[in-house]
Amino acid sequence: MQTKKNTATAPYDDFSKFLPHISIDCCVFGFHENQLKILLIKWEKFGVWSLPGGFIFPEESVDAAAKRILQERTSLQNIFLEQFKIFGEVNRTNLPGSREMLERSEVDSQTQQWLLQRTISLGYYALVDFSKAIPTTTPLIADCRWWDISKVPHLIHDHADIVKHALKALQGHLLNKPIGLNLLPTKFTMTELRRLYETILGKTIDRRNFEKKMLKLGILDRLDEVKTDVGHKAPVLYRFNLATYDELLNADFGFGF
Amino acid sequence: MQTKKNTATAPYDDFSKFLPHISIDCCVFGFHENQLKILLIKWEKFGVWSLPGGFIFPEESVDAAAKRILQERTSLQNIFLEQFKIFGEVNRTNLPGSREMLERSEVDSQTQQWLLQRTISLGYYALVDFSKAIPTTTPLIADCRWWDISKVPHLIHDHADIVKHALKALQGHLLNKPIGLNLLPTKFTMTELRRLYETILGKTIDRRNFEKKMLKLGILDRLDEVKTDVGHKAPVLYRFNLATYDELLNADFGFGF
């Protein structure tokens, strides 16, 4: 998998340039080899995994900050980003063990103070094209890579909780709206689509029932092509019908007039 | 309408006790006389209407702050509150005219500085029982009252935009989920339910079509009672069936498996 090194550190080594007490944390989801993936970073000094996140400059809107942070980590522009929840518990950045971890990491005391202070985090989630995202490291970020959603390592602060809520938001989206446009390649098989649903919902789905329901929604165009790079019987390829997909995105369900 | 005066000012006259750069703004919706209402306050010194809002104490979670702020304004406990959007534009608290308004108001320069500084607002909306809310004034808040959603006066900062987004969130809720439990009295007529939908959606709805759709949803129990305090033919009363209402709240629409 392609990764990138960004050697610029400034201005991210000087926290005083940001608004205090507010951060942004991003759950970046991708789909690859039938698995929902999430992008995680490892801070050089702390040795612990974390959601890609950051802080907001005084002269930068919150949405612009979220876009900047994700672009820095994925090299992707025009990411589909959605605010999904505010994480505002008092001690979320100063849980048992937080102080000890920072002390062990030997970061300077000013940085420790910044990272342990009361911080409200604004949660965003993004659905990105796995094949186009380039996980990007910096001198401060030793590692940046995709993890299977079922194999997420121990995370800093309340980030495990943030992932849980982002998944719930994603599931809520999936149960009420079509999904897949930002996660699947342009052409995909019915099995790939089903695996996407299975990995987000965390359960297996009956193959025939799924196909029947999906076709009934009218958002799939069956192509005159088959997927050829698979070993067994070549499966038919589908493509989203953008017109009906969009229509369904904006549809109401029995409550509209 | 009942209102209440709260004569305590401390600690709200000392902004330095709050986290800087973050505020909470609440869109409190009620339903009365077939109109969707929103609760607005008028600051004593500025003479301009505003959403009820406030700031967050260092030792207070964001959700607790939102509840406290609303309780101060409505005397209601256990309010149904939903985060709906973060308002993070750079100049939202320092729009053209903001500084002049504060200077005219003769508030001290420290307060001016606090109110004009970059502030990210966390938007909440609440659906409350109009009959039980008691709009509450304080020495700093000269007025606190309900306004028809169609007659909202000029509002401070970007609050008109916040109201617009809260209404959109409420409409989104209405189009996908049952609504009314927190807004209507326990027993209500079909016309009252329809007026609620009409006032949220901002359009008239065909009476027979509405009744047919609503009954089909299976969330209404028809009572053996009629509404007797109305002049013309006494209309039948309905009540939400909490079991099916809840079921529908959590239902998916064709995308679930």
C-alpha cells in the first residue's frame, strides 16, 4: 500500500497557535477486501494509536480545519465529511493513565499540559475511496494506516467510544439511506455490496434476500460485464444509478406529504 | 402565559469562569394554538433577540451545560435535547454591526471582548411541552418568550441561520421518524396532529390524505372520547401508541437486514 512522508512539522509543534479546549477527531472509513477499514495514526512520542485529529486555527472555520486535517493524513481533496457528534465529557483527555503515558513519552511539560487540558472534541466521519487515499506520516506521526474495524487496537483517550458512535452513525445512515457510492469502486459485484453491508452492520446477511431487496430499491444498474479477475464463476458487475440513488437519498419514508 | 423572574446573576456576570471560544445555542421548539413556536430571549443591555444559549464551565460536560442553560430558561427538567450541528465559521460572532451594537449597549470592554471573540457554537434543539415550560427572565435577560416560527424577529449573530438548520433537522426527523410525543398534549385531534406537521414543514397538507397515511402507520390509538371545548362538531381524540411509536422510531426503511 502506498504511503507518504510529509517532512514539514511547523506549525504543528506549537500548540499555542490553536484555539484551546477544542479539537477535531475524524473517523475515516474505507472498504477494502470485503472489510470496513478505519484510518488510524500513531503519535511518534506516545506510542499509542489514535484517530487522525487536530486543532483549529483562530482564522479557520471548523469544517475547513476538519478538511485540512484529513487532507494531511490521506492526501485526498474534496472528502465527504459529516459532523456526527460532539464529545464533551469533562475528563475525556485526562482519563486514568493519560498523565502517566505523557510523562513516559518525555514530551515537554507545555505539550503535556495542552494535551491533558479539558478538550471538547468535534466528531466527523468520512467515507473515502480506499484505493485513492494515501496514508501520510510526518515527523510527529510515526505511523498512519488502515485497520480492520473488527481489529482496532487500543486507542488513546475516549477514541474507542468515538469510533463506536461513528459506526452507529454510519449504521443509521445505512439503514435509512443508500450507501456505497463513496466506498465501493464504480463497478462492483452483488457480493462486494453485501460484504459492505455486513461489515458495517457486523453480521452476516442472507445472500438471496439481500439481492432481492437491493434490486427492488432500483438504485443498481446491471452491467453487461462480469468480474474476470476472480477464480471461480465470474460474477456480474453492477453500478449505482446516480439518478435513483440520489432520489432515494432525499426520499422520505411514509412520513412525508 | 406564566413567566418567572430569577434574580440571581452570579456567576453569569463573570465570563472568565467559562471555557473560551465555545458556546451552546439552543433552539427550543414548542407547539401551541396550531403554531410551531420557538423560545427566544432578549439581552437586557443589547436590546436584540437571541437564542437561549450560554457557555460551558470547565468542570461541566457539554450535555450538562446544555441542560442547565435550558433549565434556566424554561424551568423544565429532563428536556429532550439533541445536538444537531456545530456552527464554526470564523466571524460568526463578529459580523458587520456586532461591534457597534455592543458599543451602543455600554457593556464593559471585557464583556465586549468576550462576546466578539471567535466562538464556535454547538447547536442543540429541544422539543418541549409548551404548557409546562415557564419562560424565565433574569437581571441580564430582560425578556424570554415564545415566538411563532414564521414571525421570528431579527436575531443576533448567525442565530437566524442556526434556527434554519434546526428546523431542517426537525423536518428531517419528521420525514423519517414519528414526531409529536414531546410536542402535543397526551390526547389530541387529527387536525392538531396535522397542524403540527404543517407548521414544521411550512406548507398545507391535504386533510384526508394525511389522516389515511397517519392511520396506516399504526402509531395512533383512537379513543372513545371527543374534544368538547371546540365550537363546531366535536372531533375524535387520539393518543400515541407508545409501543408502535417506539418501534417505528427504531425502524429501518428497506435498507435493513
